[in-house]
Amino acid sequence: MIAVNVVFSLLHIVQTQLFYDGLAQDMPEITALGSVALMLIFIIILETPRRGLIFGKKFKFHQGFMEIIKRYHGYIFS
């Protein structure tokens, strides 16, 4: 895994030296922060039945809601 990470890091450096990344200057940083926050919320919802929500206290979400989250969380993450 470390070798794969190093290879793709080097490829990223090569790509940024050869090509102009025009979108990076126009995107506000809050978009990245918002996407991470959304992902963490989904992870907390998915782990709540097994680990608890606050200090291990169990919280029951509606079963239909949990099924939707389990089914579609991959699309939202990507």
C-alpha cells in the first residue's frame, strides 16, 4: 500500500507540472470541508447501531432511513 501511495503521489506531481489545473483556483475551500462533513455524518449514522451515538448510548433510527443510507452511501461518498 505504501508503494502504491508513493507511485500515485509521484504521478500527481508529474501531472501538476505538465498540465494546468484551472479549476483548483476557482473552487472555495468550504466545498472540501462540506464534503468531508457530509461523509462523517453518514459514517456516524451507519455506525450508530453498533457503537452508539454519544458516549456509547444506543440510538434507533427508523429502519427505512437506515436502509436508504446503507444502499446509497457509496454514491454520495464518490
